[in-house]
Amino acid sequence: MSAWEDYATIYEKEESRYQPGRMFLGGGFSVLTPVPGAPTIGIGRTSPINNWTDEVGHGAVIALDPQTGEAMVIAAGLNEAKRLAIEAGSIEGLQLNVDIAPALGDFPNGVLFVVVREPSGSPMPVAAVRLPVRAGTAAFPLTVYVTDSDVIRQGATLSDFDSLRVSAHISVKGVAMRSPGDWVSEAAMLRGDATSQPVSLLIDQLQPATR
């Protein structure tokens, strides 16, 4: 999600009924001051964009920091929404049960990536899911749901592929590309339309340093 740095506007909740062909503009905004006595934003944006506090201007960035509880709640909520939709039959998806081998000990702060690729070894993933994890929490075992909404390739669906290769890793740097010291699993193979049988992924090794 992108955010405008140093831009602070408070939007109101507004009920709106969907009508085909009509543009949805969302709720209107109020010129409010979260800090008592602070000046309001000038009409036409002729005044400074952020004339309140640094925290207000960067609020969206703070909330999406992968190491904060807010980001974890957002990611977990999306994962749960996919589970409910799959169980209701509204969508189809892959169910991947991710766990960590006890021999590795306590997992670090980082981001769990579940990556779906073609067996051919194409460098571009078919789909990917990103879930922040925090050390000291009971995050694992964890069930991750991958649906067509997670497909990276434009116009493609999971069922377009006869077989898929899935793997999981915890990135200590929070980036998708594996780095030395990341916690990684072996890959598992499955069919692209394997929406009924869960697949287990065990994170049981550390990514070695490159030479």
C-alpha cells in the first residue's frame, strides 16, 4: 500500500450503496486537528501539508511497518477472510500449513513469505503471500491461504498451471528475496487445482551464505 508522506487528512465514515457504472468516491473529509490548538489545513493546500506533528504525517507509514502489531492484524485479517470465503465456496484456494522445526528454536522477528512458482524454475513467482511475524508470539503452526487474488501474473489464475512448487521462508530483513540467515523450508509440489487437500511446509533450515 502506498502513502503520501507528510500528508494528513481525516476521513469520515459514510454509507454508500453500490450502483453499477457509478464512481465510488468514499467518505468526505473533515478539517480536524488531532492536536488541540493546531492550525487546520488550508483550502487549496497553500499551507504546509503537515502542520501538526511528525507522527500524524507519517501515521500510514507507521501503521504498515512490518514489525508493528497493526500490520500483523491487517495481514491476519486478510488471511482469515480468505479462509472464510474458501469454506463458504465463494472462492477456491490453496491451504498451506506452515510450521517450524523445534531444532531451530524460537523464530525471529521478520516476515513470512509463502511463494508459489512453476516447477520449471521460472524466476518470476506465480503467487506470493506476505505475513509479518513477531518473535515471542505463538504464531506457528500457521495456516496460510493462497487464492487467485495473490497471483502476481496478470490475467492468470492458480488453476491455469498443471503443477506448482510452493515454499516458505521467514525473512529477517523483511524482503521477498532470500538472504543468508533466513529461515527456509523445502519446496513441496502440488497441482494448480489442488484446492481440497492441505499441504504442509516445515521450516527446518537456515539459508546459507552465498560464496
